[in-house]
Amino acid sequence: MSPAEASGAGEEPVRGPVRPGGLLDVLGVASVVLDAKGRIVLWSPQAEELFGYTAPEALGQYAARLMVDERHIELVGRLFSDVMRTGQSWAGGFPILRKDGTTHVVEFRNMRLTDDNGDLFALGLAADQSTVRRLEQDVALSERIVKQSPIGLAVLDTRLRFVSVNPALERMNGVPAEEHVGRTLREVLPSLDADALESAYLRVLRTGEPVIDQATVGTTPADPDEEHIWSLSVYRLEDALDNVLGVATSVVDITGPYRARVEAENARRRLAVLAAASTRIGTTLDLERTAAELADVAVPELADVAAVDLLDTVVEGRRSRLDPAEPAMLRALAVRAERDACAVQAADTPGTVARYAPDRLVTRCVRTGEAVLVRQVGAEDLPRIARSPEAAALLERSGLHSYLAVPLIARGEVLGALDLKRTSNPAPFDEDDLLLARELAARAAMQIDNARWYQNARTTALTLQRSLLPAHPRVTNGLEVASRYQPAGATVEVGGDWFDVIPLEGGRTALVVGDVMGNGINAAATMGRLRTATNTLASLGLDPAVLLEHLDKTTSGLDHSIATCVYSVHDPSLRQCRIANAGHLPPVRVRPGRPPELLDLPTGVPLGVGGIPFATTTVDFEPGDELVLYTDGLVETRSHSLDERLDALLALLDGPARPLEEVCDLLLRELHHPDNHDDVALLIARAQEPP
């Protein structure tokens, strides 16, 4: 049983005892009856209120003398005689004197009456003219508004049957007004959710609280093939004495504005995602991290699952062009999912290379450079999306229902694909999603391509630099030696740090650590030339200060290069080290039973400045003593002072002797941050007891 039917079965709102009401009460219509001579024989309570005289004061009096100014008595007499003689009614406004002496214009309707004896009487119906005019204006205005309003308007009685509808609602519903009257909503518009609407109507009837802007969706005979959205407001109708008459409803078709808001919201969402992409993608030049940032932006705003895959040949720095029958070898870089373990298991593990057959959709995407959209994924689509039958089964279990693959294109080359899936989000991918995915992929592709080229260049420079660093024995000429080279974080290129251990005549050993300012292949190449020059000069047995002076001249001729360097010569027979410094951080000497110390050396100027002599300092270096040489990348950070970092270095070196390899690992682990913007060269030498 519908809410309206339940109402008709005895559950309609309680109205209470019937009381007078309506326009007559609003108008306060007064009734006066005169006999044939013009004397008052009947006087209503409303007449008492309108004219100010009580019934005892008025009855039996000549009406003209009681209520009419002397100037108008003759006119009133003629009008009265005409009505009584001809029987024709008279209507119009006339000034009337009230008991209090004031004059009011009253709207009259006068007519002749005959009783059963044939006697004649005059009936006068009177109301205040200003009240009559106001109501006439209100009625005219209401009628115009109802008929001409673009808003659909209707009145329903307490049993929710249509009483009236305006032309706008006729057009909205596609049903003539006369076919509404006397029928319920479900009878006129069966395709709407009548239960919900009638429940709202009954609630308004019962409580008197209006319903404002309630949205309802459906179709009407006016447009049966297209769903519309209406905004519905409902108000309870009452008369002047609060009797419930029914409900009035206004209906506005908001389909156009709603769709415009949806489109605006989609545009806002696209802008928000693209704004996030601008700030969150490409924060570093690390390829895997950049791909992960792209996947993070896509989930969950665009998809429930996102994967970023690059063609393996592209990652290796070679161009790739797939033939129609050729499979795609894709390297997985990142996978992100919104609470979907099965979909993640179906994806390729980041870092692995997978073969996708020529018929796979992602293969088609990277081969053609065009997006592939499957709005509704069916069972026949899963084998073309997944790499293997096992992956297809996992995707089916995850609830995959919509799929989108967008190529990553930079500088005219297809790098790979952004693979998007929806599992929990019930909406399929649409044209707006496709547009957003293309814009997102276009922006991210440039960042990915930059990271790819940077990674290739960095790998080349790092390979060059490592090839130029020495491979020294663990023990040489009375010294136990350990070393490390640590490249910088992925945000910068390879630097020009180096170290060297050079055997010399007489059982001596030269220990060198240097740092070429700058980065990249040029810095690595300059480092290689300085290392070669240092080896050549060291073989001449030069004093450390003299060697640095020659090295300074060499550096000056290398395209304005600047470098720092510490050069030390250990002489086991003298148990000494002779050290010269060219603008480098001081070495640390660690002696058993004593706290580690920074050697107090003349700092000197960097190599390449020229014109300033260097000085050699001699320090004792007994068996068991350690000399720690390092570049600034080990200790310098943006968040701490250099003194704090040097104190931390000394603290780590304090304590009992440990294997040098362990000491190297400890210093790098504790002092060198992964995101440090500089590389590190570390060289530690410990003096041995002579044989």
C-alpha cells in the first residue's frame, strides 16, 4: 500500500473540528438588511465591527441617516429606490460614516429580497474597500505567477490527489492539466519514485515543516528516454484559521545546472590532479622514484590500481620500434593500489622485465602510441589485459571492470605506458578520465625521460670514475689500508672525488685524497687527469708541498678547474708522515689510548688558484696509529654546522681498535645521508709493526 493509499485508509493527518474559514472571514463581510422604508432590520456581527455600531444601536434606525454623510443622503435615497423598484443589484464603493466619526470607503453589493408574504427588503453586503482591493491584487498576482512561472507548481489535497497544476508542470510532466486533477502522483507519473515523494508530502502534511530542494531523478512522458533531475520543494497549505487544505509543491528541472556542476567538478578534479602532478612528480632524477610518484598521483584520484612500465630498450638508452607481430618487453617501475591485493599480485614486480604478447592491449598502446580504453571489461578482455592466465584470474578475482592504458611519450618517442584499472570504484573510465590520463601521462613522461637520460649519463660517469680509482692491496709498505667510494644521491650527478695509494721508493707510501669541484663526466675526467699527474709527480720523490705546487700548475691548465687535495707520505723507518694540504678538510689521526684528533695543518689554497706556496707538516705516525683522509661529502650537510659534523666524526673514531673495513662501513653508515648532494672518498691507513 502506498503512503497516499495508507492516508486514504484512515491514516491522513488529523484535522480537528471544522471551523469557519476562507476569504469571507479574511474580508470580514458585513450583512445588513433594510425594510422597504430603509430601516435596519438585520445587523450582523461583522457590521458591528465594520461600522462601529452595536446591533441594539443600529436596528430600527434609518440606514442613510445612521451611516451616510448629509451630502450623500439624496444620492443614497435614489440608489435605494432604484434597487427596490427595479430589482437590479447595485455594486460599488461608497464613503460611510463610522460611529467614531471617521469616514471609510466601503465596497457594497446591494440587492432586493422578497419574503414569503411578498414584502420587499434590501440586502447589503459590505467590506472594507482597501481589504477588497488588496485581495484582488493578491489573487491577480498569484494567478499570473502560477500561469507564467517557469517553475512547475501544483496543489494536492490531503489525500495527495492533484487539485491543480500550472502550465510549466504540464510541460515538465508531458501530461495535460486535466489528466492530473483527481489523480495521485503514482497514477500520473509511474516512472518516478512515488513512495519517496509521497512520504515527503505526508511528512509535510503531518508536521507543517517544509521540504526544501529535495532532489529526485527519473523520466516523464515529456522526455521518456532521458533521465532528468528535479529540485522539489513542498509546503503545507492552511486557511486563515489554520485548517490544513493540502500541500503545494514547486518543481525545478536542474538537469542542465547539475550536469554543468558535474562537468565543473570534473574540471576542478583534473586541475587538482595536474597541479599535484606538477609538484609531486619529478622531485628527483631517480627513474624508479619518478615512476612511483606518477603512480601515487594516479591512485586513488584516477584509478584503483596504477602501474608504470617502460620498454626495456628505452631504459637502456636505445630507441624502440615494435613491429605488429613483435612482443613488448616491459620493465615494471612502479605499482600502486587502493586496498586491492589481488590486482597488485597480478601486476609485474617493480624491477622485473616481462614479455607481453603482440595481442595484449598494453603492447598495442606502446606500439601505436595511442590510448586503449575498455569501459566495461568482460571475461573476453581479461586475457588481453593480463600478461598470463594466472594474472587474468587474479584480475577477475579483484573485480576489474574498467581498464585504461595511456602511452608515455616524450620528445616524440614512446617510452612505455601508464596502466590504469578500476576495481572498487564503480564508475567506468569515461572521456573525461581519458583526457585527464593523457594530460597526466604527457607531463610525467617528460620527467621520466629526464630521469632516464640522467640515469644513463650518471651511470656512464660513475663507470668512468670507478675505472679511474685505484685497486690497491690491503697491506702495502708497512700500512694496512681500507677505502670506500660512495656516489652522491640521485638528485645530482657523479662528482670528482678520488683517493690513491702510491708505493714509493725506500718502503714509503703516498696517500692521496682529492675533490674536483663540479660534477658529471667532466669532473670525472678532470679527476682522472689529476690522479695521473699525481702518480707521475709522486714517482719523482718530491716533497709534498712541492708536489702540490706542480699539481696546482697542472690544474690551472685544465679549463679553469678547481680541486682540493691532501697529499701524505708515510715513512715507516722514521715513523712519520709528511703532509701538505691544498684547501682540503684536515685528516684525522687516531692513536691507541688517546682521543682522535684533527691534524693542525696549514690549509693552503685549492689547486688551480695559483701563485701561493704550500707547506709540508711532519707528524709522528707510530705502529697502530691510523690516518683518516676523507672528502667533504662525508661530513657536510645543510642542517648541521661543519664543527658539529667533525665532532661526530671524531666521536665515531674514538674507542678500541676495529678492523678498518668495519670502520669505513661505520663512517659511511652514520655520517653519509642517502640523499646527500655530494659523493664521498674515504681512505684509512694503519701503521704496521715492521717485520
